[in-house]
Amino acid sequence: MQRVIVASAISAALLATCPLYAGQRRDPGTARTAPAAPAVKSKPTVVKKRAVRRLSSIQQTIQRNPELAGKVRVRLPAGTDIITAAAGFRILGQFLAAVDASHTTGIPFPQLKRRMVYDGMTLALAIQDVRPKADYWSEARRADEAAADMLRTSGTVPPVAVRTNQARGKVTPGRGRGGAE
């Protein structure tokens, strides 16, 4: 009981000597008063920064080449943003082949894109996944050739961009299958 009284007395003495609010100093001899009202501060000027969206090399290529953008725009559904549609693809030839395959087979582009970009499927496997009874391999090969042709005729043949990711080899314009000259 005496320990409780002594502990209470010590804690009361400490509280009496400590500042009432954090950050305020008080002389032990002065009476406790309410803290002064804080000074009115003006709101800081907030500059809104626009999120800078970094474009991939594929998106930059499409943006710089209006002829290629026109060919892609015709094959995509009306109102589709080409730059947004190209997001996620790492190889320009894959993007163009997916756009062409979507246009010719009637498979919605977002379904092919999801399977190719997020699920890691090739174009042939994506077509097979959506339409199991379709001639997926022929459709994928034809779309690859159309993509290479789009690049050749638009004058845009960046290095490595025409390469496609098919299960049986790479299609590269002017060099044939497998990259051998």
C-alpha cells in the first residue's frame, strides 16, 4: 500500500514538472494556463504534377510513324487507342501480328493481348485457347507475315522488332526462318 502511495506521489510530481503539451516549455513556478492558439498558417501552394507516362519503344515507333499507325488503326475496333493497345508488348512484330490476327479471325484484341502479354502465350497458342477448332497455326503464320509486310511497306524496320515469338521458330523479314542467311 505504501509503495502505491509513493509511486503515485512520484508520478504526480513528474507530471507537475513536465510540459502540458509536447513541444511547449513551462517554468515550474508559473501557473498552468491554456496553450496559446497556433498562428494561422496559409496553405502551401500545391503544384499538381501530371503523371509522366513513359512510352515503350514499340509505342514510340508507332507514334513516330503515321503510316504504320494508320495501318494498325484500320485493323483495330473503332475508338481503340493505338498507344494503349501496344502497351505490354515487347516486340513490335508480335503486336502487329496480334492486331492482324484479331482483325481477320474476329477474336477480340483484348483477349489475344491478355493471353500473349500477361499469360505468356504465343499468338498461335492464344488463338488456339480462344478458338480450339480454328486452324491456329496457319492463322498465326499468316498474321506474322502480314505484320512483317506492314513493317516493310511502312519503312519501319527497327532491329529485332520484326521478330515474332512463334513456337516453331522466328520469322524475320528478308532472312527466312531461324535467322540463317
